[in-house]
Amino acid sequence: MFTSPIIIVGVQRSGTSFVAETLIKNFGVRFGYESFHTHPRLGLTYEDTRLVGLNQQYTHDEISEVEYRRGMKCFFKQMVGGKGLWGFKDPRLLLGLKWVVDYFYPDCTIIRTYRPIELIAKSLIEKANWPNTIETKWIIGEQLKIIDDALSDKKCISVEYSNKRMSELELLTILTGGRNLKPLIQKEIEALSGRQ
């Protein structure tokens, strides 16, 4: 169903953490050894702190492209050494995204999250203290262009959020193409009947 690594791609506040949480809970996917840190305003995240550090350094020109790639290969090597499915996500991955995806493709699973720009901007303004300006929407638009460019010729699982909150079952249906959901549906029915 999935091939490691599972690369979750999306801008901040586009639903990447919900996808990661669902994959961990239902398929035991590992998202790094130092993940699950809590952001004071955004809540639980699923980014490996080593990966976040590399992406921040590369974004701020603190390390060269060669150093970035060397650090990423070291991170990947450590992740491959564990058991089971593994993956990663970090909205800061944008500058290195094309290289990372090309490094693994086609031997990986790419999951692309998408929410309308207006909803992402609203969430960034309310939860991450971004300024309420036209520039916020412009930055999100530019980030989406980088993602579109990096994934233009790649096969992806597309998770598109609308105004309403997506349920875990709806997300699982998208991720699995509707396969192997009977046990999960039965479990949910049993949980609901136990509450009555």
C-alpha cells in the first residue's frame, strides 16, 4: 500500500500533521526519533527536530547546498535503519523539496496536502501570529508554486481539505484508495455502539 519513505508535502497549516498522526495511529509509521514536540500555539507536531534544524539552516543560508544534502543523506540513513514504514514532513522543506523528492522517486510515497489559500492564511494569522496582510497570501501562493514545481511530474496521493474538518475515516479512505477499511469501520461502529 505504502512505500517508505512516506513524504508528506504541504505548506504550514495545510493538514500535514493530521495525515502524519493518522499514519502513525493506523499503520505504525515512524516520523523520526525526535518528533512529537509541542508548539506553544500550534499544538502537537510530527516533525523530526533534526530535519527541522537542517531545513531552517538551509533556508537561512547558514549551510551550503552540499552540507544540506550531506545532512539529509545522514538523516535518511538513520531512518532506513529502523523497522517498518517511515516517513517525514516539514513545511520548511520547500527549498530542498525538489532534490529530496528526486532523490527517492519513484521508490517512495508522496502525500500532498492542500487547503484553499484563504483558510491557510486565516489559520496562520490566528494561530501563528502572521500579519493580516496581502503579503501573507502572496507568501503562501509562492510556497504552493514551489511545491507544484517539485511535484509536477510525480504521482502523489492528494489530500484536499475544504471548509469542514475531515474525519480520520475520510482521510484513511483517501490514503488507501478505499482498500482494507472494513476492520477500521467495524472498530468505529463498535466504539459508537458502546457509547449508546
